[in-house]
Amino acid sequence: MTRLETTPEAHFVPGTNLKGVVEGANWCFLLPGLDLGRILSLGSPSPAALATLSKLGQEVAVWTNPEEHGRLRNLLEERAFGNVSVLVAQRVPGLPLPDDDVDVLLVADARLVRSHLGGAKLRAEVARVLKPTGCVYGESGPLLDRWYRRAKENSPFGDIRRAGRRLWIASASGEMRLAAPADDSGAVKFLEKRFLTPILRRQLLKRPTRVLSRSALMNRLLSRRALLGGGTDDDPWRGPPAYVRNLAAEAGLDIGGLRWAFAAPGEYSSQKVLMFLFEAVARHPRGVVKITRDSTHNFRLENEWRALKSLQKLPIESERTCPAPLFFGTHAGLAVLGQTAIVGAPFLQRTQATVDCPFGRRVVAWLLELGIATASQPESPTRVVARLQAQVDRFCSLYEPREHMSRFLLAQVSVLADSSDGLRVVFQHGDPGPWNLVVLPDGRPGFLDWEAADADGMPLWDIFHFLRSFGLLVSQKEGRRDPVRSFGEQILAASALNGLLVETVRRFAAESRLAPRLVEPLFYLCWVHRALKEASRLPRDGLESGRYYNLLRVAVEHNDAPGLQRLFSLPAAS
């Protein structure tokens, strides 16, 4: 398991995981393998797509018109794509490449292709330059859909069409985020329900382009499609990609006959692409495969693999509430993790967003059970304190808080050091926010995403984190959306939610024999840790805008708040 002391400081570097800086060409993950070799793009792909192609391909050639040549050259210099070259489209000679030269061919600009090559010439050129095992990907969109529907002799791919597969893809515009076989209505409906949303008027007014492109209605109206073809003669498109099947086979699992659906959600490079696996006629997936977009995040899936294996041995109720590990490996330098799927409704859709919400209270109860069942004295309390001291030092170095705040946080570490015999460590989920929870059919919580799990984690941090996030949902239902204000009203004040927090902490301290005087330093250091994790998602000159930094700042400034006084005044265990 990953320990706090082994979390590299490089993962707390501002600006390394900014929102919106995520690569494209997600269709690459549907190919038989991710070592893409030589890639030819007919037309200029988006900069985000080109970043992925450059990383996964040995060489990338972009065939484009003279008008795009200069702009593309400037982009290549700016992004330092050293393995990307530009070919200028000419009407007469065809593609300036030798025979059997291309492993992957992308049709990025169909109008350019049709105007410069036409149907017959294109078919001949694709057949000439593509290797026998080469693959082709082309998106239709509303304009090209008719082109793909023409008779076989008019298809730009010729015989490749027989070995290929037609895909339903979404969102309605921009990079492909979702995909499933177009003839698998069950997989398509699953993706629509899970990832596409209804058009909400309030959101439509704020972000019309985003809302429309990700709405289920617009995606049905535009009917965006793609063709994925080529490969070997054994029809590689009828199941999950070959590299996923091979990793599963190494663990003794045959998933070749399963249906699939693909998703590349999120706006951060740390977020994984997902492959959902279904039985023949099932509505819900049997398994989920997570794949890193960048090898720098492989450690997250490695940690989750170990965490899921450890969970099966813990004295807690984990069946169906936590994924079970199926297989793990790497391909093309990227981590691939297979696990069972947790079937349930998203917590955010089921919660009543009130303190009495039964689903929220069952989450708290489960986290409390996990903490109590796994609480133990650390083998080396001094080492645990040193880890936390290092985090405070890193926090002060990054955020440069005012001197009184630095002194306050260092004093919290000193309290831990002076009472380390009363400290406990627990098996910690690491990120039990409402976004990582589902509600099972019987009402129990299901916990997803164990990438941040820690076998020697800090007690109470999971409970602090969940109730802070849940408190924001309560505030939002009451019409207040500011997270810092919500933190003050729900956690720092003597609110009903604060009462739930105090009672939960009291039970944990009593049953685990955690020294009550350590609750205060654990509370403040929890937000230090969250602020450090958030730093990678913020630009260096915008750290002071961070949510967790400001929560911590308010908590330090109002450390005499009524809710905190209740929380920090628990009676000593008898």
C-alpha cells in the first residue's frame, strides 16, 4: 500500500494537473494495442488529439492543405512535438508515402480528403500505404454520416469496412468522450444515463456550448458516428481491445465474449479512461477497466490494485460495497486495472441533502466501521509524526501563509508528537467525496475510486472529508453555494451536521482509544493534506484561491468557533 511518506513531493507541484489540460484522441484506447507505430492523419487533428498521437505513436505524419501548413508548423514548435512531421496535400500525386508504411490512419478532415483525393483515389491510396494489420479511424458527424452509408464501392475504406465496426460516439461536438458499438443499444443507453445529462435551464444560460454538447437530447439528434476498422483477420472489434483481453487472460480471465462501452470523462489528465464490460444481455456492467492517460499517474492504479486486494481481507462489510480486483498490468507504459463494477445509483442523485438523509448517514456509519475495525497503534509513531511535519513544511513552502498560521500548524504537529502513544492509524479510503459514492439497491453505500487509499492512513480524515463535502450539498439545497461559507455554517458552527460530526468522532475515539486531545491536530492537518493535493490543480500564482487553503485559513482564524469547541472538547476515554 502507498504510505504518506512515499507520496512524492512532485505530486504536490502547482500547475501539473490543471483543469482542461487533458489530451484527446481517446479513440486510440479502442485500438488492439497502444503502441501505435507510424500514424498518418489525413487533415489536421486538434492540438489535444495531436498530443496523444505524438505520445503513443513512434512517428506522426499530418497530411494537410497549404493554408494549414504554417499554423501547424507553429503549433509543433510551440508544443515541441519532435516526432510529428507535416505533409502538404497535392491533388495529383496522392499520399507522399511508401507502400505498407502506416500502422494507424486517422481521417481528421473528410472534406479535405474528398476534395484532394476523391473516392476511388482514396480507396487505392489507403490500401497502398496501410500495413496489412493497420487500423483506420474516422468520425462521421452529421455531415459525413451519409458518406459512410453509401454503397460499399463508395466507401473510403474499401474492404476494411467488412472488418471494421461502426461506433456511436459522444459528446455532440469536440473530442470523443464516449463510445460504444452503434448496434449495442444497451451499452449506448448505459452511457447516456451515466454520463449525459438533461438540459437544465440554469446551466444552459451559464454554459450553453458545454450543456448542449453533453446533453442526451442533442447527442440523439446529431447522431454522431465513427468507423473503426482494419487490424488482423480475426475481427478484433467484437469485444474489448486485444491489449485488455490479454492482460485479463494473464490473470486467468476470458473477457473476449463480453460487450463493452467506453468513457473518457473528466477534465484533468489524472482522470482515467474507463472500459465497462457487460454480459451478453445485461443492462449493468460486470466489470470496469481503468487505464491511465499518462504514465506519471500509474502509481494511482498500482495503489488501488493493492488497496482492493487488502480490502478483501479486512474485517468489514466490503462485498458489493467495494470493487473486487480482477487483474492489473501495464501496456505501452500505461497502467491497466480491471475490477468488478459496483452497481448502484450515483449518491448525488439519491441523497436528500439533509442532515437526516439516510444514505448520507449510512456512508458515515460505514466509514466509522472501517476506521474502528482497522485502527491500531502505529509501529513507529515518530515516523508518522515526521510525515505530517513534512507535509506542514511543504504546505508552508507552497502557500506561504502568514506567520501566525504557520506557527499554529506547527503547534498541531507538536501536540501529536507529545501524545503519540495515543495516536492511531487506520485503513483510509483517501477520497470519499459524494462523487465517489453510489447507493446500492438495498440502500447501502458503494465506495468507488480507491486510488488514494492508505493502509496506514490518518484516523478521522475520511469522515472529515465526507462530511465537509456533504455539508456543501446541504448548503446548496438551501440556496448557498459558497464552499467556504458552507464550511463555516455546517462544520465550524454548532449546526446539526456538526452534531453528527461530534458524535461520530466521539464514538471513534472511544472505541479505538484515540486520545481525544489529538482530534484537534488531526482536524487541521487533514485540510493541510487536502490543500497539498489540490495544489497540482492550481496555477502557482493562484494558490490562494484554492478551496482547501481557504477552508483551513478560516478554521485557523476561527479556532474558537462553537462547533470546533464541541469537537475538540471530547471527554477522555475511561
